[in-house]
Amino acid sequence: MDSKEYDRWMSMARRTIESAKHDTEVGDYNWACFKAHQAAEFAIKAALYGIGRATRGHSLTHLIAGLSRFINVPSEVIDLCKLLDKFYVTTRYVDAWSEGVPYEYFTRTDAETAIKTAEDIITFIEDLWRRLSSGGRS
């Protein structure tokens, strides 16, 4: 168990989710959605690095599948990852849309949903880490 590496990644997850909340407040909904994805990515990577399974990639669906090889991950968490994965490309790239630009396609509701989803993933990872750190099994 590498608590130092876990803490490093989780620190970034927490900071990024706070940044997503700020973006929501100023109306940058596409960036809030993207940052929610990033926060969840950092959290999942925190667990993977923490258990000694360094990883690469950005797909939450694939990252959580990698974690599920070692730890029981509820299907609800997998579904949350699939939802956030939809915000990875479309929030940032102009050519992800046939017309217009990303900020035209995202709403406050999208941002709030993405943030809540990321927070649920972060909470799952934090609870998991507490169990693992105390010698419990997942």
C-alpha cells in the first residue's frame, strides 16, 4: 500500500472537483463537466497507484475495470464512470460537434450532474481506501 502516492492523486482529485464547482458558478459548464471527469480519473488512479498498480489512460470505464480486477467495484460505480466518460472529448474539442462550439452544448444541469457523479466516485474510492488501509477487504 502506497499511501503517499494515493494522497498525492487524491489531493489533485479534490482540488479539481472544487475547480469544477467554480466553473459552474461562472457559467463555464463544459469545463465543469470536463473537470468532473478529471477529478474522477485522479481518484481512480489514486486507488490504482495506492495498491501498486500504476496505470495510464483516461477512460474511466477502462480504469475502473482495471481496479475491479483487484477490488470489488459495484455496477453502480461502473455506470457512473460510463456517464462521465461522455464528457471527456465533447467538452473540449470544437470538432467533436458538427456545428457550433462545446460551450453551446452544456448546461448548468449537466455540470451539476457531472460534479455529483464525480463526487460519488471520489467517495467510493475514499471509502475503499479506508477499508484497505485498515486491513479490511473490499
